[in-house]
Amino acid sequence: MASKTASKETSFLIVGAGTFGLSTALHLTNRGYKNIVVLDRGDDVPSAFSAGNDVNKIVRADYEDPFYATHALKAIHAWRNSPIFSPHYHHSGYLVTSSASAPSKATSHVTRLITALSSHPDQPKSSVAVLHTPEDVQSTVPHLTGPLTGWSGYYNSNAGYAQAAPALKALYTELLARGVEFRLGDSGHAVSILPDTQTAKAFPAPRPYIRTADGKIHCADLVILALGAHTARLLSVAGAQLTAKAWAVGHVRVSAQEAAHLRGLPVVNCRDVGFFFEPVPAGDEHGQEWLIKVCAHGGGYTNRGRAATSLPPWQAEENKAIPVEDEMLMRRLLRETLPELAKRRLERRFMCWCADTADSEYVIDYVPGYRKGLVLAGGDSGHGFKMLPVFGGWVVDLVERGQQTEKRWRWKTGDSDGQEELGWRVGGVRDIREVQRMGDGAEATRPRL
């Protein structure tokens, strides 16, 4: 039941039509709220500015923390059973390893994951198989033809991946059918929040307003910011909560025959190198070519320049080149697993920007200074998409309770410089302007020193 802080007549303005924004709209409609408007500066949904607008994303409950494992298991149940999400989910399994050259940080993380999965009461029994040698890995995943030098880890059958952009598109279609309004392009491009913390005293108002690029003012009883890595561009104080960080993505093209051989391949994740998925159709007219998405592991890249706050590049073209060293990691991953693909052209390169937090916890709370009229829903830290079916429920819980009762999701009192060394990541944080990058062609982007 809704608390005194929200009634079914409450109006909501959600800024951001990505993973968290669409999930929040879904759960608002699930609980009977009807006055919901979603803004996004993209011309379509899924938004071009959303990290979720991607070929596929890992869906797994492999967490050291049982709190998140429990939530992820609920998300997996929804992925498998919801008529909205199940058409876009593949229960392919999940291979997690470290290599012969892995630092102890990576190998110990894999060991802790095995312990956490094996001890979680809701994890299906016998879903985890420990793999001690490369021979164990190859016998479990016979698709892999490479040497798998020093590989060891585990295979989790209770996991898989989601076709990310199609899932978001399906959710958008469902929300339209439920009466949710969408304003896209300039009419959905939020450029300022009024009154802000500086003008609130001179211009007292019961609720915040959003000004969009077309000059119009939008108001609601509650404004929910779900802008991911772009949040601090609209709400500068969020820069202390969320740090925009990016990781490199590329794709390798394979034939329909090769794709057929790799069908059923689990998500392959070598924790000190990178990860990849089974092939998906490339979108060609005759279905003769397929793409394998490949990603490099690392501590992530910020984009600060001379600014204190990291933000994604404003122009999309600036995002279509990846660090040369990450391409080397991707090719190393392919040499170890599918060497026949290791020298193929790496195409559709881009940097995937996420909203990182210092402790990898979400921030789902009221923004101080806005009289409980403004909520921040963010902090995916590169592992939020799997929660698409359930995340919005946590936002609606906050609204109906009137306060954040989950301590780990409260507005943080400290500041994050984005340089934290997290226990589950290998590699340090660098600024994207300081590294050489390569695009789809032969062009290179030199460091800006």
C-alpha cells in the first residue's frame, strides 16, 4: 500500500529512457500509478545514450555478496518467466576463469565466487561445476578450440545473457500500451533542473521542474533521474556519487556455418582478460553473417580532461574508438579460446559508459535540497542491466516508504574520485584522453597530454 508520500494520483517524471528509467516506469505501472512521463534526448528507445542499448549483457547471480546474489536470482527468474523479458533471454550458462598469467586478485576472486555460489541457499543445487585444469574447461565447453593456457575456474549453468536492446525495445512497447508517455529528442532532452539547491531559497517551490532543450518546462510531483553515466551533466552534485567510466567493446564477424558450430556457447569470462558471447545475427538481409561481441576487462576509463567530474563524450563519434591495449586483450582472449578468429577485423567498436560508485552499490535515494521532490536512481557500476526486471521495484519502494531503508542504497555523504581499486576488478583506472585508441578503420586517436 502506498504511504502518505505517494498516492495513485501522484505524477512522475522520469528523466532517462535507459535500463533504470524503463524499469522504474514498469514497476510504477505494476503498482497502479498512471501519470508517468519519460524524457530522453535520444530520438528512439532504447536511447542511444543508454549503456543498455547493446547487443547483449550477462545475466548471472555470481556475487560474493549474498544480498546481490539473492536479488540477481529473482531477476533471473523474471528473465526466464516474464512474457516481456523471456523472449530476449538465453539461459546459456556462464564460464568464469582466470588464466595462467592472472594476478592473485583475479584468481582469489574466482575462488570466492565458487564459495559464495555453493553456499547460497537459493542457488540451484549442482549448478556449479569447479574446473581445475584447461582440460576440465575444454570438456565442459567443447566449443573452445584454443590452448586455454593455465585456465581454471567454474561453470555455472544457472546464468546466461539477455539480448539487451531488443529487451529494452520490448519494454518500451509494453509501456506505451500501458499509457506511459514518452518525450524524445529535443523535447525530451533535459538541460536544467529548477529550482536548484542555489535558487531554492529565492524561488521556493513545492516540486522541481525540468527544462528541456526545446525551451519547455516539465513538472511533476516527483522527478526521478535515471541518466546513468550522464547524470552529473544535469545534476552536478551527483558527480560525487557517480563516476562515469567506460570499457571497450568490439565485435568479430563470423559466417552462418561458424555461428551454428558455436550455438549454445556459454558466456565466456576470463577475469583477467575479457569476455565474449555466442554469435548473434549481424542484421544482414539473408542471415549469412553473425557477430560475436568481445569485451576487455580492466579498471575502466574516465573522461575528465581538465574537469573534476568524469562525463561521457558529448559527441557520439568520439566514442567509436577503443584503446589499443584493450584490442590486444580482446585478441589474446580469442587466441586462447577461438584462435581461428583472433586475426579477424574487430568492428563496431565503442566505449560503453557506465555510472560507477566507489563501493559498487546503487544510489536510490532522494537528492538533498529538493524537498523529497527529486530521486536519483543510478550506480550500475557495469553490472546493472541484469536487474532490468526488478530494479524499478526498489525505486517504487523508496517512493512509497518515503525514505531509503536500505542503508547501502542511500545518498552517500563522502566523495568519490573514481580511482578506487575494487576487489572484483583487475587493472587500474586511466583517463580515456591519455591513451591511444583505434577505430574501425586504420585511424588512430592519439593521447591528449
